[in-house]
Amino acid sequence: MSEAAKTPRPPYYAVIFTSVRTDGDNGYAEMAEEMVRLASLQPGFLGVESARDGLGITVSYWESLEAIQNWKQNERHLLAQKKGKSDWYQSYKTRVCKVERDYGFEQE
């Protein structure tokens, strides 16, 4: 992903998922693409940003805590979480935050 998510005016929520991968792909890239596609279909999903250079950071944006909880319980997402623990991650941390303020700059 090479551009910032287009989010509405705050408040909204961010889920920050930070991870260290295991060696090899083991189906990770395909599942990651599927998760972004499925998340984008979830009510309350606002956007996602992701980067990886050793340490991976994915930030997804949501309208509400309820929308985040519904995504966490998505059947396919539950399978990805399980595979993450068994196959893809050495470690990870998830943080849920309320965005109170945002600002930026965009060169034209």
C-alpha cells in the first residue's frame, strides 16, 4: 500500500497491529490480501495502511468499537488469527485507539 487511508473527521478508531514474521510465506500473502478485501466489506470499515520492513505495522480504521469487535469475530478472520499464531508470526501486538484528532499535508 502506498497511500494513506482516507478517513473521516474524528472521532473514529484505529487498530494497530504490529508483528514480526516467521521465515517463509506459507500462504501469508494470499491470506493478507483476503483479509483486506473482507475487512473492506465489513460495516464500519474506513480504511487500512500497512508497511513491512522486518517489523510489520498494519493500521485499520473503524467507525466504532462495535465494528472492530464484529471484524474480530469474522469466521475467516478467526482462521487467519489462528494461522498467525501457528505459522506466520514470531510475535505480534494489537492496540485499539480512539482517534481524537488528525491532520496532514498533501502536496499538489
